[in-house]
Amino acid sequence: MTDTSKIAIVGAATIRGKELNEALAESAFAGANFSLMDDESQLGQLEAVGDEVTFIQRIEPSAFDGVDLVFFAGSEEVTRKHWNAAHKAGASVVDLSGALEGQPGVLVRAPWLENTRPSLSTPAVVPAHPVAVALGLITTRLREAGTIASASATVLEPASEYGHAALDELHQQTVGLLNFQAPPKVIYDTQVAFNVAPVLGSEARADLRGSEARIRRHYSLLAADTLPPIAVQLLHAPVFHGHGISLALEFDQPLQLSQIESALSSEHIDVIMGDGDADVPNNLNTIGQTNVMTRVRTGDGSDAPTTRFWIWASIDNLKFGALNAIACAQELSKLRPQGKVQ
């Protein structure tokens, strides 16, 4: 895109919107003209886009006139309400909320992996779940080492996946429990502070099962019968940011640890070697990182060749997701000189 391009971020005040805003300012889109939009409660709030400061605006029916690219980073309800207006105005649509998945012609995309590419007839793209992208990158690279016979992943999910309200509730639960008070349970309908939860309460606003199903579905779409199936279990962890992935792999023949590490090391994956506390990927040192941070161990902890390996991977869920969304937008932008996405 050129410096005269116009980009709108709907849901600019959300956690995903803010992260996307920061990532765009460091991307090839940095010179574009930006409009920040959100619901009524955020109107007039000041936000920075690179070196520029702008106000969050109301989402009017005419707000998308002349806009080249619209990112929907807010709630699913806001996306469903306004995306048709953006599409009819001729804008390319990137839906970070996931609300448009399943709509006719809408694609789930991860441009760092090979799957169905958008065309002029693509109404919108949904960036694939960050965990699905990370698993896809790992299994793609490991094809160089050997054939994976089986794979299963336990994924630890952070509160930031469900926005500001979930972060606030985790914080309030932590403080409340330390002060011997009953923890609030509006978002989770269960205690998540100091607890790893495989399920949430029946009245929870956060959707753990939906998130788990989305990871499975998106990985399957990205795999497209070329990558091995992965069994996925999602647990909610008492952390604010960053996904953790414990991936168990079995190959069809014994391999050296060094072969796995060598195959993994690539443009979007960092392989951390050694056992020092400062080196091992975790929720803290992954924040702000643009790659999948990984550490590899043999299944039995020895140095002997084996068919079984553990890979511990950690990603900044917000940063990684924003970068994938921008990669999706770059694909769509390449179509615009030939015509608008319809």
C-alpha cells in the first residue's frame, strides 16, 4: 500500500486493537492514513498510531467510504453489525474477532503457511488462531527431520484471549483471594486465579470449549492433509498474557535431538538451547517476541536417539496474532491494484 492508503481499525480500544495498532506502526503499512473506531463507551479517547495521535471515532454507516482496508479487532457482535458496510464500500476486510468464519467465501488464513489464497472474490479473511499457526509452523519444519507418527498438544491459555474484562477479573480474583474474600466470577463463573481450569462455569462469558474447537478447526484448515493431525487439549492458566504449548511427538524412526533442533530453526521459530532460567521460553520473556519460542527435549530426557520428543513452545498471543493479521492484509493489498475485493 502507498502512503495515501486509508486503514480503519474497528475495536481500536480493545487489547487486540491496541496491539494491532502498535504492530501496524512498525509494518509496511506505517505510512497509511489511519481511522480508529470503537463503540460508544470509547468515543473521543486518544490513541497513538506511530508518531501520530488520533481520536477514536463513532462507527457511522459512511465511516468506511474511501477506506482501503478494515481490521475488525473488537467483539463478534460489532463485526457482524458493521462488516457488510465495509465490504460494500469496497474495503478489504480482515476479521480478528472470528465472527465471519463460516460466511460464504471467507477464508481462514496464515500466509506464513501454504493454504488457500484470497482472490478478488474473497469478501473477508479471518487470521488463523495464533496457536494453530504456531503448530502449523512447527510441524511444517519438522517434515525435514522425519515423519511424525503421532502428535498431541496441551495448550495453556492466558486471560488476555478474552479481553480487558477477563484480565480485570483474574486480577480481582487474585487480590480477593489473598485478602480472604470471595472472588468475582462474572467472566469465568469459576475460580481461575491460582488454578488451571480444564472447564469454566456454565454461566461463563469466556468460551474455553469454543477456543479449543477453533484451534483444532484452524489447524486442520492450515494442514490441508499435508501436515499430521494433532490432538489438542486447551486449559485456562492463571496468567495474563502468552500461550504455552506442550507438544508431544512420536516419529516413525529414531532421531537425534540435534536433528529436531536443526529442523525447527527457521524464520518464524526460535530454538532455545540450554537449561538456564533466563533462556527457557515462558510467559514473561516471550512477551513482545515476534517468533514462536521453542525448547526441545527427548521423551526420556536422555541424549540417545529416540522416536519421542517434547517441544515446549511459547508465543505472545497478541503480538503473534497481530503480525498474522498484517500478513493477511498484505495479501489482500496486493489484489487492490487489479481491482477492489468484492
